[in-house]
Amino acid sequence: MTDTAQRLAEIRGGVPPRRHNARTIAALTGNPGCTRRAVLDSAGVDKPKLAERIGFPARFGQSRFAITRGNAFEAQVKADGGVELLRLVAERLGVPVPAGASWTDLGGDEDRPERSRAALTAPGQGAALFDHPLLGLDVAGRRVHLEPDLVAARLGGRFHVVEIKSFPVIDGQADPAKVSAAAIQSAVYVLALRELLSTAGGDPELVSPEVVLVCPRDFTNQPVASLLDVRRQLLVLRRQLDRMARIDDLLAAVPAGFTADPAADPAALREALSTVAARYAPDCLAACELAYFCRHEARGQTAALGRPVREALGGVDGVDEVLALAAGERAPEPEQGEAAALLRAAARLRADALAGNPS
Amino acid sequence: MSTLRALAKAQAVAAGVAQPVATVRHLHLSDRPLVLVPLAMAGEANAPLAALVGAAPDEARLLVVPQPRNREQRLAFAAELAEAVLPHLESFRGVSEAVPVDRGRDVRYRYVDAPQLIVPNPAGITFLRLLGRSTRFRRPDGEYPVHPSVPLLGRWLTFFAERAEHPGSAALVALTEALTLHWATGQSAVEDLHLPALLGWLDPPPGTTGAEAAARAEDPQTCPPAGPATDPDFDNHRLAPAMAAYAEAEDDPVARAEAYAELERLLRGQLEPTWELMWRGLGLLRALPPGARVAGRWAGDRDAFTGYAEHVDAGGGPQPRRDGAVAAAVRLHRLERALASYAVQRAYDDPLVMAEHRLTGEAFVGDVTLADPKRVDDSGKRPVLRPRIQVVTTEPVLVPVGATLYSPARPAQKAKVVFVTPAADGKTEVVLELSGGMGRGLTAPPGSVPEVGERLCLTTLSDAYLPAGNFPAPEETPWTHGGPPAEAV
Ligand code: SF4
């Protein structure tokens, strides 16, 4: 074991690293500036367990109704060897619908990585659909296997990632939050698929950055396909994975002896976590299991109120500081001159208006 | 986010309770608002699960869909909701008033009051919009006939959802938005979408801070979410078994009735806390005096209600799935104008909102130190009354000479900036020439010209009527811009 691997194992405690999937990898891009998260995720710490242990359990439950519905829709779309799926994808891509396509289910076997690699890189141009390919990515120096519920479609010599999601597209529109979550997850697959091709000496560009999203249309079960361009998400992802690959730089900012081992004493854990810099923002609530802890820690910070609020307050960090500057009770730092003047004027106007002066 | 509002948020953190960002209420509140708390089934495309609906705290009517994946039951829900909503709408169609149009040459009629729907949050509005979309094209005849009230409900829900996009409309209101328009909490905008947490900040129980109350409200075990999404734990551990019990009891009427009662009990338990919060929130809003221009905006909602009721009476069809190109451009233009005028009206009605504009230099407050109310300008063909006043302010004056200012105290009057002179102690003297709002003669009626000693707010914001843009009629639209749109079906 290398020093780094040794160190990460210590941080994680005596457990194997938590498994990643496309969702957790996609989540890595959520708050790229946060060292705490980058370190914990690099080490593969079980963050849900950690959060629970320190008294701030995450709330990322999933309703079984949603899961059932998702599985049923996926099964329906993939039925009959993917005939319907092939038509949808081809029509959406604007290529002639092939008379037929091979359907290879890469799921369920022991030697899946090998099978997936062989199948996807085998020479051939014909229309082909590959279900459940096993893909891999390097995350913080560790090989992570992805088992996507995904179809890779080879059409006209190019590969397209096909994502089947059960949220509806109504009159051509879907919930934007769900679409952007799907886009970043698909980008993970595109990246992994490209890596697989290039490792085998193939051309990674054969994997299109245009992903086909298949969703139920309107209020029916009928599938409809849309195209999602994930070029931007690929860049973001690449950048964060590169950052995590330089794990030694990240670890340099972490005090020696730091551990997030969920078996440790909760008070000690809270103490330890606070020694690694975080960058809490309200977005964390939807993206990171530690959010309630970090929010608690960030109380009294303007960042906890959201970026627009912080900016409107002249970028001043602390709520106390804001109020002291506004009241003129505190001399501004040199770079705070403008912010302080604005805050004083705001405080005066607010008081004036609350006292009933005219509009 | 304006700095003034952001500062109020910082003050809320320090005080442990929400802080006002308005001194008057900026939306109309009906005496009998129809409160609607919907729940949707997770994973489905807007499948209703349950709702509480009613126009008074003790009039909650519970609607339940025991098997939301079942189409018939979803439509039965729509029919039942129609029974609760349509008579409520109808009850506002009694008395009309005449409104002069075309400079008094003609009159039209509008209802003296209109219905108002209140849901907990913006997601509740989306729910109604999609419910409207999924029901308004249904037919009482043909292959899958539905009760005639179902498509009618769909059209009305669509009407309300479209009104909700109109800035300043109070026809369909998300309570969280209405509340944050008037108070700033010590939490972020995302957290403010959660009605229980928001009310925790607005009205924390005695001995608790807003932050503590909000944190407690976030625990779905103690405080169910305000919908339409349900708590996944509730789904998995309580709702799913109860639904399964209902499904299994298919052939046993007694067991089925029991299972239904259990579902009702569970869903009522999820909805009732929100129901209480809805009325508490409305109570907080009601305690604020309405702004002066609220009634005018509500008249716009009454107009829209009257218009749509007449459209339905005349056998008009449901709203199209998507607007044609011209209709979309017209609508966008209308919304933009409404947004601008709504912002100005709120500032005119409320010194605390105007303060946001004072901070950015769009307005200032000063004292009138000189006034010449009799001044007549006879340099033109005809002498005209052009009083001048001098206002002294301590605020920065960013407006250039020649600019036209307005004062909310006399909105019909224009004040042209003649001189801006720095004075002692960092004050600024501004000389203004007044026109308008003083009758037709050469003598200003008393009170129409500000007097020495009056404290005055002057602003570049104008509440004057903005002319509508010109758009081609549908039949004149070139095909490149969507062509003559298809007839609405
Ligand atoms: S919740 Fe905490 S650890 Fe996670 S990303 Fe946000 S600040 Fe970083």
C-alpha cells in the first residue's frame, strides 16, 4: 500500500471504501471548492453513516413508489430485445431506423469488466445495443466500478449513452432539476465509456457527447426520446476528477492524524471534521450527506444564507461583522470600505423607512 | 437580492426571528380564500394522492386516492375536486359592476369580487398547472368519457396557473412566496420553500429561536412536508402497507372500508399540520394593512376572472397545449410590463420597498425648503403654471439635470430637475419644476404643490401607464414566426 492509500485508509477507518455509482460521482461535482468533501469522497468514507454518527443524519430517502415506477418503466422500454428503444433512439438521432440490432446484456456475470470491454471494443459497425455494461473510472487514485442501468447504443458507427428515466416530459418540457441531474450522471457514463475505448486503443471521440434521454411522455407510459448535450458537464467532471487525482495536494491541507472513521467517538469526529476546511452553501442540502452538520457549523456566516445574499452584503463573511459594519461600530478592513459604506447606508435607510418616513 | 433585504436577513439571524421587509401587505387577501393542500404520488407524473381543500379553517374537505396509479380513481379525484372548487368559483358570479372603457364612451362589466386560491408553495402551483393540463382536454363523450366537470376544472386550474405567472396577481398564491415578500428569515431561499420552516422563523414558539423552530420543522417525523411531495419514510413504512391492505381487501367490503378509513387517517395526518400552518400564515398576512395599489391589481384579477368565465359561457375551447409564436410574444410582453409596474407600485405603496430604490440612487427623500407655487412660465405661446420647489436631502443624488422625477405622494405630477447644488454638511439642494396634477388653471389648488417643511420622496420610477406593444394579428403572422397558429382545440 502506498503512503497515500495508507493515509486514506486511516481517514476512512477500518472499513472498505464506500462504493461509488454514477450518482455519487455526479455528486462530486456539486461543490467542487470544498476540501472537506473532496477528502472524504477520495477516501471513500461512508458519509451517510458518518453524518448519522455525529448527530446530523442526512435525509436522502427514496420512496419505494418512485423506485417501483422507475424499474417498471425501464423494463417496458427495454422489452422485446429493445426494438422500440432502437426506433426511438434512431429517430431522435435522425438516422434511418436499422432493420435490427444486436442486443447484448452485459449484466449478471462474474467476469463482467472483461466481457464489457471485449463487447464494446470488438470491431463492428452494425447497430448494436449493450445493456448494463460495466464501466470503470479512476476516482482519487482508486478504480471505481460503475454498474449503470444504461444502454450504450451503437448506431452509424458511434456510441450514444441512452438514459432511461421515469420523470415525465409534458408538452416537451421536464422538471429542469431532474434533467440537469440526469445530464451530469450521463456525463459520468460518457466519460467512462470514452476511457474504455481509449484504453483499448480505440477512438474515444466515437462516444457522442449527445446523450439520449428516454422518459414517459405527458401523462402516459409512452416513451419519448430527447437529446441532451453533456459537453459542459464533461468539463466540470473532468476538472473535479483531476483535482481528486492530485490527492496528495488535498491531503497536505489535512492535519496529521485526521480521521473520519465512523467508529470513533462522535465528539472527536465533530472536532476532527472542523479541522478540514468546508465551503457550505445551501446547495449542499441537496447534494452532500454532511450538509446538516456543515450548515450548523456555518451558522452566523453569510454564506449559509445563499450566495446572492452574501454578495448583496458586499461579500462580508460573518453576520456579526455585517451588523457591526452597518451600525458603524466596527472599523472596516481596508478592502471592506465600499461594503461598509453600503451597509451603513442600508441600515440607515431601513431604520428610516421602518420609522415611517415617506415613500 | 437587494442589500436592504440581505441586511434584513442578517438581522433575522441575529434576532433569531424573521424581520419585516414590507410595511404594508402587497397582495389582496380574500375573505374566503380557497385553501388547497395537494399531495402527489412519488414517481408518477403528477398523480394526485390526496388533498385538503376548503374556504375556512373548519371547512377542510379531505380527498383521497387509494390507488393513484389507477386512472379511474385519478379522474374520480378530479371530479371530486371539481365539486369543491367549481361551486366556489360560481359563488363569485353574482354581482357585477360597470367599468367605463374607451374614455367613458362605453362600459363593460366585471364581477365585484373573484375567487382566490392559496397553495403552500410554488410546487403546489406546478401541481395544479399539471392537473389542469391532464384534465382540460378530457371529454364527457367518446372512448374514455369523464364527468363534464372534469375538463371544466382543468380549464379553470389552467386559468389560475397562468394567472400565477402574472406579476402582482393574487388569484393563485403560493403562501411561501407571499410570506417571503413581507418578511426576511435567517435562512436561505431554498429553505424558505419549506412552509413549516418558514413559519418557524416567522412565528417561533415562545422560548425558541427561529433557527431552532425551523430545524425542528425540517424533521419529517415531527412535521410532515407541505407537499405535494411526500416524505419517503412515510411512503415506505406507512403509506405503502396501507395501500397494499386496501388492494388486498378487494373482495371483502368490510375489510376494504377499514383499509380506506386507515388510508384516510394516514393522509389526513400528513395534511392537517400543513392545513393549520396555511391559516396561521394567512393570519400573519392579514394583520398587515393593504397597500394603496393592491385593490387596483386585484381589479385586474377580477377582470381576468370575468373574462375567462365569459369565455367558458360562450363555449370557448380549452387553452392550447402551447402558445403560438405571436401569442407567446404578446404574453411575454404583458408579463414584462406587469413585472415593471408591480415593482414600481410596491415602492410607491411602501417606504420600506422604496428604501431599496433609495439605496441604489433611484430615489431620495428630502425636506422642502423653498416653494414658489404661483410661478407661471409665460415664455411659450400660452402661459402655464410651473411651480418650483427646492428640496434639501442628505442622500446622494445621482439624477442629472433635466431628468423627470415623480413623488408617490402626488403620482400624477412630474418634477423636472432644474438645478442640483452641493450644500453644507454633505447635503444636496435640488430645485424642481412641477407640472401636472394641479388642475387646468394658473393657480394651484391647495395641497397640489408641496409646501415648505414637507418631507418628500422623489424617484425616477414612474407608475404611469405604459403603452402596449404592437404585435401582428395571428392571421398576419409570417409562417417563419409560427405562421397563423392552428385553431385552438
Ligand atoms: S455539506 Fe459540507 S462537506 Fe459537503 S460539500 Fe457542503 S460544505 Fe462540503
